[in-house]
Amino acid sequence: MQRFVPARAFFEPAAFDYPLGRKLYDRLKAMKVPVELTGSHNRVTGLPGKTAGEAYREAKRTLVVGLRKSAAFATCKPSAHYQLPLNTSCPGMCEYCYLATTLGRRPYLRVYVNIGDVLAKARTYIEERAPQITVFEGAATSDPIPTEYLTGLLKETIEFFGRQPLGRFRFVTKHDDITPLLAADHNGHTRFRFSLNATAVIDRYEHRTPGLDERLAAAAKAAGAGYPLGFIIAPVFHYPGWREDYDGLFRSLAAALPEAAGSDLTFEFITHRFTKRAKANILAVFPETGLPLDEEERKYKFGQFGYGKYVYEAEAVRELKEFMQEQVAAHFPAAKIEYFV
């Protein structure tokens, strides 16, 4: 486990009006992290980096502390009803990251200190949909674990939802620094999900992230703490040897989890895809990437967020889907596949 320590931090002045903002400032100064002020967490300038790759890497080492000002929560299909905005981005350097489309080439990390406002808005959404259950996704544009040891935002959110009869929370991570969350009073209302992939994919494309064994060990700890578990296998790649590699993933997963975890387990599968903007950003940051980005080998599909993407042809998708369904049925017969896209 290697914790994220920012190389620099920026604060919106209003962040100091909140206890968490003052706590973060004191903590970062004690860690000897250089701190500056910024007018807006959305427009941070002056980061180092002469090339696109350097700028990207430095952004991933930058923490910005601000306020979540937007009143409305974005929807979050197909995984939840709404996104719950706790933070943005992560320090990982995954070459395929879908945030290359939305965050661009300077994906600095943002955390929002007005957690009370955010959770109050979540309560409003819950009340509006009563008596139905309302589900919130806490990692739609981020991995919330790397900054959790600094902020405590995730634990506070988990315990908030533990008190909500009609509210449920879910988030996903590639990281294993989860000890602070194991004692949280979650009441079974938070689904603790991990993003996994075949070892060959992790080793080749997922830089600055824990390996498969570390993630599986963390998942076993979360299961031991009583959390319902979930796994996102994403992106699923179709390449020579993919069957053997993903078979190995499922065997490792089955060996790592306690048997009881299989009684309330979900899987989500997302096949590899890319947009034109993501491809341009990826090639700028990772010019030697081995990612399959040949548009001629893909099918163009218009997406729900207003832009198109290049996806696998139907036959490749069919093969991947059938194989993953077989693996889940063989190793975790009680598990639910939430979607395959």
C-alpha cells in the first residue's frame, strides 16, 4: 500500500469556512505540502509540465480543495439514480481511463469540503422518491479511496447512508487503503465495489495502482466487515489469450473471497471503448501506448452523454459476454450481473 501524497495543493478561500477545509490545510502543512490559493477549483493554472505527458503526471500529483457549488446531482445510469459528488479524479495513471474524455489532459484531484451540503441534497432526493429506494454512486468521476485518509469524506458518507432507510450508496476503487472504512457503521446500505482486471491488463495499462492480489486482499477485508461486495471488470479487452487471462482472474477472485461474500455479490462488465477526444488525449500523454485504438477495427456507437464512441464489433462483444456469464455462473452462482455493456 502506497498512499497518495500530493506534490502541491490549492485551496479555494471559501474552503477555510468549513472545518474540513481548515483540517486539511493544517494536515497538508504538517506534511510539508506547498499550499496556494486559487479562485476556483475548476480553473487551476500554473501547474508544471512542458509536454502533455508531464502536465498530466503533475496534475495527478495535485490536490485542489474546494466547494461543490452545483445544486443538482447528475444522473448515473446504469449503476445508480444519481452521482454523489465527493471528489474528482484519482492519482492512478491508467492509460485507457474514460475520464480522458471528460477531464482532459490536466486531471488534478479535487475534494469538496462542504460535505454537509452534499449530504443534505442527497437527503432531499431520497425524500422526493420515497417510498422507493434511491441509490447514489460515489465514484462516477473519481476513485475516492486515495484521498480518504486525508478527508474522511467516504466514511462520513457511508455512515450517513447507514442511517437512511430509503437511501443506498455505492462506490468503486482500484486501491487497497481501506482500513478506516472497516469500522464504519454502514448497516449494509453501502456496496463496496472493486475494479478488477486480468493481471496482464493491470500490469500493462494500470500504472500507479495496486496489483490484483492487493485489491483482492482488500475485497476480502471489506467482506469481513460485512459490506455487500461488487466487482467491476473494466475495461474488458478482446485480444489473443483473453480467455485464459480472464479465467485466471475469476479463479483468483474465487480463491480470495470468503464463501459468505457470494450470497450478496454483484458484477458489472464494461467492454473497452474510446472516443475521439479520449484517443487524442491518450496518445498525447502515452505516445507509446499499446492500447487497441484503431478506429477501423471498431463500430461507432452514439452514447447517452451526447458523444459517440468506438466499441467492439458485435461478434467480439457476444464472445466476451457469454464467457463472463459462464465464469460468474461457475464461480459465484448466487451473484447478480447488473449489466454488460
